[in-house]
Amino acid sequence: MDKKWLPLTVVLGVAGVAVVTASLWPDGEEKPPLPQSLCHGALSRETAELIDDGKGGEVSAEESERKGKGDYAVFKACHVLRANPDSNYPRGIFNLIIEDTRNDSGPRKDSVPLGPGFTGWVLPEEARATLPAGCAARMGSTAPYITVTLITPSQAEEKGLVDRDTALRNSAAVVREAAANLAKQYDCEA
């Protein structure tokens, strides 16, 4: 080999090694996989993603629980959020509240029944299911009812993001899955 080509050969060899190393080197921090269940295990990620405010973004949840405080022996709240592309602060999409109650408030005006196998009602922006009898005791409450309430301001009819039928289906799907999963968790299925 001619000595005048030696520096170019070395430079190209080093560059080739750098490219191969960079392509095989792991990217920064590996992110842990997203949890597949949210809201105290009541919702799947897929079902939680049904309700959207039209702006997209990755779904996450902030869960809280108060046990034996105040009027409630059981009170679990879950705020489902979506990531903002323009900000580090996620925006709230809906709330899911699991609580014991002494009274069955009955259906709201203009609501539709939740459907076969479930006691409850649905509106576009709110839905409620009552867990089967026996769930309250298994969850540590002396109250006769445990309710799962979904509050979805983004689906309110005046906002016009989704039509009424779609909003009813979304709300019903979320509250039905939450009620079914909680009854299964606490082994109090009907």
C-alpha cells in the first residue's frame, strides 16, 4: 500500500467503527413499558383511550385513595390525563370515582340504562354503575352500595366533540369495564 493513502484508510476505518458502535449502542434511558391497567386496576389502557378531547396524546392516570376517612369507608379516585404536545403538563380527560354510599340515587334525567348485567345509567358526560351486592363488604364497607361514577366533561353535548350516541357508547364502555373488573378483583361478581 502506498503511504500517502494510509491516513485516509485510518480515518475511514475509525469512522466505520464509530458508525457501527453508534448503531448498536442503546438509546439513552430505556423507558419502562406503559402500564396496561389504570385506575386501581379497573380500566384497561385501551378502554381509557376511548374518551378523548380531540387533541390526542398518551394516556396516564393519577390515582388516589382514602380509606376509612370521613363518610366513606371506600373512596378511590382516578384522574385520567393525556399528554400535551406543547407542554409538560398533561390535561385532564375524565374522572373515575369508586365510593361506598348509603343511598341509591337512581338514574339521572334523560339517562339511558347501562345495559344487561349491570345496574346503572349513562349520559354523554356522566355514567354510574352499582357493583353487585356483596362487593361493599368485600371492599371493607358497611354501606349497602359501591358505585363507580365516570365524569367526562369533554363529552358534554354542548362541546360537540363527539355525537351523543358515540359519547353514550364510550361512557358505557368505560363504566361497564370498571365495574366488571372491580367485581372480579374483589370476587363479588353477580
